[in-house]
Amino acid sequence: MANVAKKVSWSGRDRDDDEDGRAGETTPLLNGTGPGAAGSARQLTPSSFLRIGQLSNVDLNEDIHELETELPRQHPNEIPHNEKLLSLKYESLDYDNSENQLFLEEERRINHAAFRTVEIKRWVICAMIGILTGLVACFIDIVVENLAGLKYRVVKDNIDKFTAKGGLSFSLLLWATLNASVVMVGSVIVAFIEPVAAGSGIPQIKCYLNGVKIPHVVRLKTLVIKVCGVILSVVGGLAVGKEGPMIHSGSVIAAGISQGRSTSLKRDFKIFEYFRRDTEKRDFVSAGAAAGVSAAFGAPVGGVLFSLEEGASFWNQFLTWRIFFASMISTFTLNSVLSVYHGNAWDLSSPGLINFGRFDSEKMGYTIQEIPIFIFMGVVGGILGALFNALNYWLTMFRIRYIHRPCLQVVEAMLVAAVTATVGFVMIYCSRDCQPIQGSSVAYPLQLFCADGEYNSMATAFFNTPEKSVVNLFHDPPGSYNPMTLGMFTLMYFFLACWTYGLTVSAGVFIPSLLIGAAWGRLFGISLSYLTKGSIWADPGKYALMGAAAQLGGIVRMTLSLTVIMMEATGNVTYGFPIMLVLMTAKIVGDYFVEGLYDMHIQLQSVPFLHWEAPVTSHSLTAREVMSTPVTCLRRIERVGTVVDILSDTSSNHNGFPVVESNADTTQVAGLRGLILRSQLIVLLKHKVFVERANLNLVQRRLKLKDFRDAYPRFPPIQSIHVSQDERDCMIDLSEFMNPSPYTVPQEASLPRVFKLFRALGLRHLVVVDNRNEVVGMVTRKDLARYRLGKEGLEELSLAQT
Amino acid sequence: MANVAKKVSWSGRDRDDDEDGRAGETTPLLNGTGPGAAGSARQLTPSSFLRIGQLSNVDLNEDIHELETELPRQHPNEIPHNEKLLSLKYESLDYDNSENQLFLEEERRINHAAFRTVEIKRWVICAMIGILTGLVACFIDIVVENLAGLKYRVVKDNIDKFTAKGGLSFSLLLWATLNASVVMVGSVIVAFIEPVAAGSGIPQIKCYLNGVKIPHVVRLKTLVIKVCGVILSVVGGLAVGKEGPMIHSGSVIAAGISQGRSTSLKRDFKIFEYFRRDTEKRDFVSAGAAAGVSAAFGAPVGGVLFSLEEGASFWNQFLTWRIFFASMISTFTLNSVLSVYHGNAWDLSSPGLINFGRFDSEKMGYTIQEIPIFIFMGVVGGILGALFNALNYWLTMFRIRYIHRPCLQVVEAMLVAAVTATVGFVMIYCSRDCQPIQGSSVAYPLQLFCADGEYNSMATAFFNTPEKSVVNLFHDPPGSYNPMTLGMFTLMYFFLACWTYGLTVSAGVFIPSLLIGAAWGRLFGISLSYLTKGSIWADPGKYALMGAAAQLGGIVRMTLSLTVIMMEATGNVTYGFPIMLVLMTAKIVGDYFVEGLYDMHIQLQSVPFLHWEAPVTSHSLTAREVMSTPVTCLRRIERVGTVVDILSDTSSNHNGFPVVESNADTTQVAGLRGLILRSQLIVLLKHKVFVERANLNLVQRRLKLKDFRDAYPRFPPIQSIHVSQDERDCMIDLSEFMNPSPYTVPQEASLPRVFKLFRALGLRHLVVVDNRNEVVGMVTRKDLARYRLGKEGLEELSLAQT
């Protein structure tokens, strides 16, 4: 009994070091090469064990604050960042309940009425998620509107003053300084306090909903930084929107409320304790993300579809209906509060942060002849989107390599802010596009060099939040814009937006994309009207809408949900068909060149993201080749010392351990008995749940599910638990804590089959067994995410501790 | 080796006979009674075996044409139909691919480019589904419009003639005879040719998408009967709509096209052979159902959501996007063709069979104060819907018991048609509600006893297809309807519609529900306007819309998809929030009394329908208690005679057989090696894939996947395959045909866990194994569908061969 359980590390963890020498390469797996090729990547030297282990110890403590910025600094040349890597830093969520005895006892104790209470609680939480998300959206909207208004007034007054007496360079200086300083604050809080709040947060939420645990992504601190950051970025005049971040904000709100406590604030409200596990939390986060989309675009159905498209493993009617409820409440809250704020309390005219305004279907309907034109616009959108993504890819690579210090990041953000102001100023200065002020609804009309009673049309594009500019492009009557202005604006804004995305500020890419698209779409409409001598295609607003859809589709490559979001934002279903055509074309064309912006950033962060299906040509691989082996197993009644040693073993750092029969040291068949998680073992050790070896008949201390829930989600590291030498000799009985029915697959199962099981049930560990139910391997997320369809067929990504 | 494989029947099949004596009772399973209670239902006498077997032999040949009508006749008193039964007649679809060697070899041979071709084919099929569904909808619409127009003109002329000279009873006779004879034809074709074409087909499609194989449901003959039947029912003036049946029609079209052949027509186009399996077919049927919804209501997004809500086990982005594509094409085709037909070729104003018309959001917007009113309307809708369902339940029970002969069914349909005409006539006759003809857009204004220049308002409600009546109720200016007329109409139509649903005619319940709701909703609006002295609530059309939503929601209890369908049909997203509230309230209130109409009819047909989750209190049950045991296993190399005997054994009639190691007769562990289906065995026997026992080294005949696909989906019965006595002694090697990696669960897994695996992957057989991977039981759909949450906790349905 002295020999500790079969203990060898899964090789999965160690592959990166093996690859270090040839980092950047891949191990392409040609069709049919099968086991040999896959197996060869797995040879490793014992010495490589420890080094990896020491690194991975860091992420166990969740001490890595920077997602992509700090680590490259640690080994700037060792692991050049490329997209053919998979990081071992990310853990999976446990979407599969651990059905151990404790859990079953609790579930059996709960009667029907109590389940109804749980169900009602879920609805209440969803309502609260909706209300809070709506309120946060209102807060952002109102603060941005006021601060931005203040800024525009100051700059406008200054320009007006200096237009008269000369010396407009002072105005430029004022404008650039104002923007840069506001952005500086926004960037500093993100870079120094919570880097995961950078960007729109959509890639992070996509990963979370996919089942990847991204450190810090749903914490209260992240929410605060995100909200402040967004306000500052938008007020700072960057080419960004405040819509994307709403999705992240909604998710954090959902995660917070559903747990009924805040670990950051050290407050536990002792409510909703039933929901303290990954399964429930992830469901609520779906609702939060949907509520965020709903508040951002006034698109409750679009929000639901977004959550499902990104997150749903398994469509559940009740869950979907709850998500929809949260979405509806969210847009309704926003609508009510903003209506009251704008003084027309009862009219409910602001369902989202951005509303595309009413498209009159009589005047702006489309005919069948226009459909080829829309498809052509889709092609253009796809190409421009791909160009945007390609440029942003190079830029991001550059940033990862060279701009990884927080202070450098702040400087870059300030530079972009100043350049944005300068570009705007120069374009306004050079523009001779004057429009009559009468009858237009411009908020801050800048006269500059225009005649009295006229305003500079270019200035309205810059002296406006991007949301308003989009709406103006959709709805201003024909003739409001000079084609030259639109062309110049498209060009400059394209590069500015591309440069801006990926800065260390909280900001979204939806609105800039829409704005670029609306600008070239309107230009396209005007040209068409000009070419056809202004016949039926008189209204360029319709083309602005299609252009906006094409450009956004070309960049983010969302499908069904984006169609519905656009439909809902226009408040009109008539455009459904052309929008779908445009988005589909843009996606197909764009996918031909590079992938979508979010997927690109997910890949650049080396997240083990699981797509919908295994690569089509992966039937040649079976579980035997995919799995990590050998596996560290525990016996059903195990020595405490062994458990501590296994958990402390920094070279393996596993999170799930198959449990086998206690007398496993004989030659007898030792079939799989269950699966236990690291987090569960930690709690057991912490509560000293073991008995002396001599007194095996004694009953060990009973734990309750509550003990596990209280420790969730931040389980202490094994190092913080002191186990004395005497205690090491005690025995621990895992029977009632392990999950006695873990999902298994036989070795012969093909990769697509394993993938389907893993994905459909949202698993974290899948045990591979042989014909006699003996454990032969373990499949985790990384083992599946590693295979990918490249240009030349199936390829295998390397794993690395980035 | 002479002893045939372990062979005992699963008990699942036999439980009904055991229950015969106390048929109608259930075996309520109180919480926590566990194994004992479940096990007791399983004792059976050998004699009960054969009787069941002989019955089940019938359904193997798919000779049962009538779903609910013929069987009660066979044993009118033995099995009183009640909802606490589960029929053994229905098989599951194989949504899980059998990953045998043949399949893997084929998949491995296909390279990336070929997969792309397959993918393109899928898109082409979806486009074809969309186009054909759209065209069928157009056909129905145009034929109905013309025939109904003809009928109304004939009757109107007759009434006009007899109004002048007296003797209006002749008109009534003419009208009633016309209706009855048209309905007779419609009823005869359904009752005598294809009874599965009766009703809306939505319950059947729900079952199909849920994974239940309903005989004949996706056959060409069904489509033809359905289309003709719908036309005749609507023209016959019944209180029905043509929208529901479109969903069924779309599904049949999808099933037909995707298989590239018609078994009924004996035509094989040799295309799309790759898709000849349940997995692919079911995916396409989802697209077809969505296309049907889309064509019916002009609601492509609603269609997608309908398919997902009813069918999706596992949300797949590509699949969803294809479904959406089919939906969009469908509504677009309908729109284009109808626009051309109506003479305004380019305006695309008819996206669906029914369009609710344009709701002007300026004039008809809602305010926050109205929300409680809407919720109240939801309550009313829920109650009225529950009443409708309860009445229909009793009626259906009556029909099942007494009106099961086809000729009786035809007579009932004719009676309903005549009564509908009579009621209409009497109401028109008694009505004194005259409206000025000028300015109204009534198609067939009936003057009757009104003054010149006026028409009878009640007559328009009956002299119109129900679709037009709904739209009129939504949009006619305030004052068009007399409250008395509306009240009478609601009352009469409510009972007529309730009587009509479930008749042996092809017809839907959507439109009658909307019409009832619109009528009382408008009445409600008028009353409100009257009570508040006509302030802001001036427009009753808005209340008609909410009433329609409430009534429909109260009857069918659909949630997300119905909200979106209503939103899309109104062409306006403004009403999204109130419609959601109304539907949610109606569902909650309605569910308190009885369940939804479709679910009710599914239960009345005793279909083993799997809901989204296992009953919440079912954690007390484990796989050990749920599974059927013992299981008929086959050995990897099996004697042909044994196989034939097992397949011919009418007492078991199993469809899946676990395969164990060949030397299973020793005491050695004989772990599970694979799973083989009855259909596969049949094909093997048909092609004589076996070798003589003496020549075991000889290679047996090779089969290709094509051989299996050619036999799909109508595999011959075992009786049609002749196996000689010599051949019976040959050996058959199942290794390359069996699925070597069937999904398994340990005996300890709880029912919810087994349920989740089964449902998420759309399984047909789930093998239960012990710790040594030996087969101990089998879980099929019936074993899971049997448990249900009743009023007093968990209850177990009886199984019966109804």
C-alpha cells in the first residue's frame, strides 16, 4: 500500500517545451498519417517537466493579471507570439455537475415546491440582471452625452473665437490635449488596474460562454474599470463605440448577482447559494450578455441569439426564455429611464444605446432589381473587413511584441487620441463642404469658413458621438453630404478605427465599423443615383444602412444574430432579407481571406476555444491518439500524503483525477469508479476530512455542499493548506465526494465523436477507458482545441505556457 | 459455441400487458421510493411476451396507417385511451451516427475539398427547400383565393336574389351544401388515403424534430393530401387557417429533396446520397419546418426559432445559418411570386400567407401605463386558451372512443361545415349592424337588409377568409364594428374553432385563434375607450393585436418563437415587449390549468416525447432503475441462425443490440465491444454477408455504405429475407459494421444525467454498463419519457401497444 497511486503526468501539459526549439512551426498532420504523426509530438524528456510546472504554478494562483501584455515581457524571445499556439494557462469551466453523493442527497431532499422556489429565484435574478444592465447602460449614455457635449462646446467656442482672429493651431492644440488627457486617464486605469477590461470584451465573453475560464473576466473591479474606461474613451474622441463593452458589463453584472455575494467587496448576502457553481453561473452570464446586447442595440431577440450563437452548448427552452426575459427587461429599463431623462416620459423611443432611427418602409423599400447591388456591397464589405482585420492583426502582433509595458500602452493610447483630433481638425479645416444650417438638426454646428447661416458638414462628423454620425448618415436627406467629404471621411476613419482597436482602453468596434460602412455605403448610393441619373435609387440612406451591415459583417463575421440585431435596430423587418444577403456575402468573402476580428484576437491570445464541430477531416484520429496519457489516478481510499503530493506536484498541475478501486495494486482489473476535482480535494484537505489509518472504521467528518460552495470560485492553493506529518499518514475516503458516473469514451471513438460529446455537454474532463473500463487516458479541452483545419488540411497547434 | 447469445427480452416492451388489467391507472412514484417502486412495474409473465410481440410486428411493417383512429377500433374496450400511457408503436430516429468502420473509411477517404462539396450541396438543398416551400405556399394561397372568391360570389348573388323576393332559406341551403360538399372531399382524402395529414401537422413535426419516427409523416403522399386538404378545408368555410399545415408541408419537402429520391414514386435521382441517414434528414426537416413558418407568417427569424425551440438538441451555428437561409429564401420566393401575381411585381409586399399589415408606430405606439392592461389581457387569453384546450381535450377523447371509422369522421366534418355555414347565416341574418359601404375595402359587401349604400358588417366576418378578417380587425378604423357583433362573433367562433380542431381535415389552428383573440381584443379596446371616455386609447386595433397574441399564446403556449413570429408578422419591433409580456402571462396562466394544445395532442397520441429536462425531482432514480434489462446481446462473430432468430423474435422486436466479445460463454469478463442496429443486420443478411463456419479465415463479402443507404429508410422486414438451413450455420462477423464506440453510462448515473446525455446527443440507444464494462441494461426513449412530473410529484406512465 506504500506505493502511491499510478502517477505519471499527462503529456498534454508539456508539449510546448518540446516545441520550444522550433517555436512558430506546427506539426501538420496530413490526412491519414494517423497515430504516428500525432504520437511523435508527445515524446518528452523528464527534465522538461519541472520547468513547465514552475511556470504553471503561477496561473494556479491566478496571479497573472495581464492577458497578453505582461507575459511576453517575461520571455520576450523564447515564445514569439503566433497564432499556432494554444496556451495552457486557461482552465475550463465545469459545465457538467459533479453528481456526487452530497449533491444527490441534496437534490433528493428538495421537494417539488422547493424546486419551484429555485425556479422563481432564477427569474428574479434574470429580472435584476436586466434592470441593472439597463441602468448601467443609461449611466454610460447620460455621462457620455454630458461630458462629450461639454467638450464639444469648449472646442467649438475656441474654434469660433480663433476663426475670427486667426491662430487656429491653438484650437487644434486645445482639442488634441483635451482628448489625449481624457484618454490617458481611461488608459491608465485599464493598463494598471485591470487589463482584462481592455477592448470590447466580446472575445473574452465569447471564450467564457464557450467554457473557458478567463481570469478576472467577471469580477466587479473589471466592471467598474470597464464602465469608466468606456466613458473616457468615447469622451476622448477615439474612433470607438460604447456598445460592445455593454455585453461585457452585462455579463459581469449577471455573474455578480447570481452568486449573491462579491468576493472583491468581501460581502456575502447569503442568497442564491444554490447557484454557486459553474453550470448555473454560466447560464446567468449568457443572460447577462444577452441583456447587454439588448441594451446596446435595443435588440432583445438579437441578444438572445447572440448568447446562443456564442454560448449555447445545449439549447434549453426554459433557459432561452429566461434569457429573453432578461433582454426584454434590459431594453425596457433603458427605454423608460432615457425617456424620462429626455423629458418625454411615456413615449419609449430609445430602446437601445444606439437606434438607427425609423426607416420608412414606404419610401425606402427595396425592389428585386436592387438585390444584385446589395450582394455587390456585401462583397465590398467583405473585402474591406478582411483588410481591416489583416491590418489589425499585424498591429496586434506588433503590440504584443513591443508595446507590452503599461506605460507604453498609455502613451500609445494618448498618441492615437491626439492623432484622431488632429486628423479631424485637418479634415474640417480643409473641407469646403458647407451646408445650410436651416432645417438641419446638427447639435454643434461649426461655421468655420462657411458663410453665415451655413455650417461645415465635415465638422458634424467629428463633432458628434459616432452613434449620432451613423444615424445622420442613415437619415439625412439626399444631398446633405458632399461625395468628397464622405470619401475622405471613410478613408481616414477606416485607418483610425483600425489603429484604435486593440489599444489598452475599454471600447467597442461595432460603431466605428457601422460608421465606416455607412459612409462608403452612402457614397455608393450617391454614385448610383448619379450614374442612373437619379431614378428610383434616390435615397442614399438605404445604401448607407446596407454598407454599414456589410462593413460590420465583414469585420466581426457574426451571422444570424447580427442580422436580427440590425433588423431590430432599424425597427423594421422589411430589410431582413437584404441585410441577410449582405451579411452572408460579406462573411463568405471575408472568410476567404482572414477570419473574423474576434476569432482572430481569441487565437492571438492562444485560448483553447472549441468551435461547433471538430474539423471535418479529423475522422482519422481516435480518442487513443488525442488523449493525454498516462493519467494520475487516485484510489477510492487514498493516503492523505499521496493526495497532497499529487496536488503539490507542480509538474503536472492537473484539475481532475479519475478514482479507481482501492486494491488497485494487485493485478486485478481496476475499473474506473469516479472522478474527483482538484477543487474538491482542496476543500477536503482544508476541512481535514480524513481518518487515521488504524481507525479506518471510524466515520470521517461529514461535509456539506455548502462547504464547497463557500469556497467557490476562488479555491485556495494547496500550498496554503498545512498538513502535518501525522496527518499525511491518514486515509481519505473519496467515495461520497467523487462523481461516480463521469462520462467516458472508448479508445476507438473518433475525434469528431469525442468532440461532439465534449462540446454538447460542456465537459471539462472526459475519461478514456478500455474494454475493461480501465482508465487509459484523459481528454481535456486543449486536446480537442489543438486540432484545426488549416490551408493544407488538418494541423495540430503546439501547446505552450504563454 | 452452440448456445445462442445471452438472450432475454428487455422488459420495456412488455409492461403494457402487465398493466392491461388495471389499464387507465398509473404507477405513481412517490419521492424517494426508488428502486422498489420502479422495479415492481417490471414483473411479467412469459405468456405476456408473445401477445405483445404479435401486435408489435404490425408496426414493424409500418402497416398502421391511422395514428389514433383505427387502433381503438381493434380493441375498443381493452385500452381506454388516456394520457397516462406511452405507446410502444413509435421508434426513435438515429440522430447519432453509427461510426462503424465503413463510415470511418468513407470519411477518411473524403478530403477537404470533397467536404466543401458536401457543404455546398447542403446549401443548395436548403435553397431548394426554401423555393419549393414558397411555391407551395403560393399555390395554396392563389387556389384558395380563387375558389373561395368563386364561392362567395355564388352565395352572395344567391342571397342578393332571395333577399329581394324572399325565401332566404334556399340561400342557407345552398351555402351549407356548398361548404359541406367541399369539406367532404377534403375529409375523404384525408380519412381514407392518408390520415396522418389530418390537423395542422405541427404536433407530428414537433415529434419528428424531437426524434420520434412518426410513420408516413414526411412522405410525398402526405404532402399532396395535405395541400389539397388545406385548400378544401379553407374553401369549405371551416374555422381553420392554412398557416399551420405549411410547417408540415415544408418539412415533407425538405425530407424529400434532401434524399434525392422518392420511394413513393420509385424515382431515385442518384443525388444527395450522402444525406441518406436520420441525422442529416432531421437537420433538413428542421430547415423545412422553418421555411414553412417563414412562408406562412413572413417570419424567417421566427421560423428559425420555431425549429430550434421544437427540434434542436444541439445548437450548431452552421446548421442554424442554413435554416435561416432556407427561411429567407422561402419568404422571398412567396413574396416575389405573390407580388407578380397581384400585379405589382417589384414591391415585395406579401412576405407571408398572412400579413398583419403595417402598424404605424407613431399612431399606435404604447405607453407605460398600458402595460398592466396588456398583462390583464394576457390573463384573459390564458384562461380562454385553457378553456379552449380543455373543451378540445374532451372532444378529442370522445372522438378517439366513438368516431374512429373513416366514414364517421367524414360525416362529422361535413356536419361541422354545415353548422358553420348555418351559424354564419343566422348571425348575418339577425345582425342589424350596417356600415356605410363607401370608403371601406370590403371584398364581398352583402347588403341584405341594410339600406342602399350600406353593407352588413357581420357578413364581412364570414364572407372572408379568416386571414382577411384578422387583418380587418387589426386595421379597420375605430367604429367599424359594433360591440354586439364582436361579442357574438367571438362567442360563436370560439366554439366553432374548438369543434373544428381535431376533425379529420387538414387545417391549422393559428388563424382561428388569432381571429378569436382579435375579436375580443378589439371588443376590449372599444370598451376601454368607452370607459375612459375615448382618451389616448382610441385605437382598438392595437388591442385587437394584443388579444390575438394572448389567445394564440393561451392555446399553443409557444414562447420565444411566437413572440418573434408576431413581431415579424406586424413588421414592427415596437410591440416586442408588450407581446412578450402578453404571451408570457398567457402561458403562465394557461399552464396553471391545462397544457398547450399541441402537447396535449402529442400526449393523447401517447408519443414518447422527450422534454427539455428530466423532471426536477427525479434525482432519486438511477440508470439501474430506469434501464430495461436484461438485454439481448450479440457476439462479435455470431451464428447467422442466432441473428435471424433474434430478429424474428416477435416478442422482443428490438432495434439495437450490444455486441460483446466472441468468447462470451466463458466466465471471463465480456465487456461491451459495440452496438449494432436491426436495420444494419437486415442489410447484412440480405446481402449474405457471412462465411461458412469451417472457413472462418475466408474474408466475408465486403459491403459499402451505399448498400445501407440504398435500403434507407424503408428496411425490409426480417420475414422477407430467406435464409436457408445451411446458411443458418454460417458465421457473421459484425466487427466492421457495428458502432465500436457506443455511448455508455454507469449504473450509478442519475436519471437527469442519463436524460441529459440522451437528449443532448439525440440518442436512440444508450447502453448501461457496470464497473467492468459489462452490459447490464439498455436505456431507450421510452424508458426516459416514462417519467413525468404530475400533480403529486414524480409519476410513471404505463407503456402500451396502442
